[in-house]
Amino acid sequence: MNCSHHHSHLVFQATWAAISVAFCLVATKTLAWWLSGSLTIQASLLDSLSDFFSSLINFLAVRYSSKPANEEYRFGHGKAEALAGFVQSLLIIASTGWMVYHAYQHHNMLHHIEHHSLALIVMVFSTILTLGLVVFQYYTIKHTNSIVIKADFLHYQADILGNIAAIIALLSLTWFGIAWIDVVFGVGIAMFLLVGSWHILKQSSNVLMDKELEYSIRQDILKCILEHPKVLEAHDLRTRNAGQQNFIQVHITLDPSLPLKQAHIISDEVEIRLKKSHPSAEILIHLDPLGYKSLSGASL
């Protein structure tokens, strides 16, 4: 299994796990709400329904982005993942205002809860199950840097924090008669979501706008190319990312007296070198003879 396929498989597993967990939470909270009529469980159920549909959208985006290139989309479908992350980050930003309002409403609901024990059991179960998912998502992000998993990760992190806030609020109300803690947590979680969604929005925009790869990566690419003894110079380097695939385009300068066949052998050798350090990249190398002045501007 090559690196690109392994990354796609890992991202697919993470989205499938998110759907499974969200569905399990929806089923559990629906049953608990039906048995108790608890407004707290009802609010938590609505959150889980939102997460379920969000994870479903991510799953479909990942499936679409993993489709191979074809005659219509020659560079593949990888940007679908960035587009889904971009939309999700906007939705998260928009939902923070609702979250603050919901925290205030939940503060008022706490005084009327008649099923503290069941609500606590549901919240603890939700927290444990979601924590397992978040650990797996974190592992996936470390290995793939997937934007869509980052968006889902942010969703479920907020769910864990929200569940913990609800547990603390219920315990505070039961033991000390204090209910305002929920509002404080709600505002704090909203701020956490704003910061996280801004980072996802920025990364998604960079992919959609074909921003160059990081400077250190481009330097590594040039160093790898220039290590070949027959390469005299490397210039006009252009890089970008789309989903799980990077694209590298570069001009290399060779001795003009080299036969065309030998020049192409050198080009193939350079590509093999680059593939070792950038296995998921699609590489395009243009050959220039020494002394030739490219019409395009040089770029690092």
C-alpha cells in the first residue's frame, strides 16, 4: 500500500468512525429523551444530530476527493476536501453565536430538570465515546494533515467540552444549587471554536487558492534536485497541494551537449529521488540547456 493510498484509507476510516459514533449518540440520546423528557438531553440530542449530518457531509467529501483523475478533472478531485473544510469552518463560526445563546437557555433549563441521574449517565457515556473518536481523529490528523478531519475534530472536541460543562453544571446544581457555570463554559467553548475554525478556514483557503508549499519543503525539494551530479541548476519551482496530493513543477538546467536520451534519463533519476522524500507528489520536470533564458519568471 503506497503512502497516498494509506493516507486516503486512514481519512476514510476516520470519517466512517465519526458517522458511527454520532449515530450511536443520536440513538442513545433519543431513547434517554423519550424515557425522561429531559430538556438537557433534548438539547444534547440536537447537537449530536448536527454532528451526524456534518460527519456525513465530510464522509461524502472524502469519498469524492479520493476519486482518481480523469479526462475532465486532470488534477484529481482532492480540493473537494478543502472545500468541505472551508464550508464547515464557516458553519462553525456562524454557530458560535447560537452556542452562547444555547448556554444561556440551558442555564435556565437546569432549574427545571427532573432526571439528573439519567442526564448525567447520558453525558458521561457521550463523553467517553466521543473521547475515543477524538483520539483516533488526532492520530489521523498527525499522519495525514486532513482539513476535513480537522473540522470534524474541532466539532467533537467542542462536544466533549460541552458534555463536561453539562456534567459540571448538573453536579453544581444538584450539590450546591449553582447554575450559572454552564453559561461561562458556553462562552469559553464558543471562543475555542472561533480560534479553531479560523485556522481551518485559513488552511482550506490556502489549498483552494493554490498557495505554495511551506518554504522548508521547497528548500528540501531544491536540495534533493541539486544533489544529482549532472544537474547544474534548478529554477521556476512551483508547488501546491490538493487534498492528500502535492504537485511539484520545476525546471532543471543541464549541459547542452548531452544527448536528448541522456537528458531524459537524468530527469527520470531526479524524479525518483524526489519520489523517495515526497511519495504522494505528482512531479513534472522541464529540461533547460545551460545558457537558455526562460520566458517565465524564476521562483522559489
